[in-house]
Amino acid sequence: MTGRLLTGLQAFWGLLNGDADYHRYVAHMQAHHPQVQPQSRQAHYLRKLDQRYTGVNRCC
């Protein structure tokens, strides 16, 4: 029981801090672009942060 709870909490924490997004990105790069080295975790985070807060991000 505690093992499942710990695994669930780790997965939840990964969703909150962006780990799951980075792992999806690396899996995509390995599957579809194996000749290109994926960005580092920090570079990926900074790129996503820039996308999120640069430009108009609302409908009105």
C-alpha cells in the first residue's frame, strides 16, 4: 500500500514540476529524431518558460 502511494505521489510531483513533460519530449526526440541530441533539462525548461510568458497568451 505505501509503495503504491509513494509511486503515486512521485508521479503527481512529476506532473507539477514538469518532469513528465521533459520525459515526453526526450521520448519523442528519440523516437522521431534520433540523429538530434535532445536539449538539456534546463534548456527545455527555459524554452517552455519563454513560450509560456512571451507574447499574448489570452483570447481577448
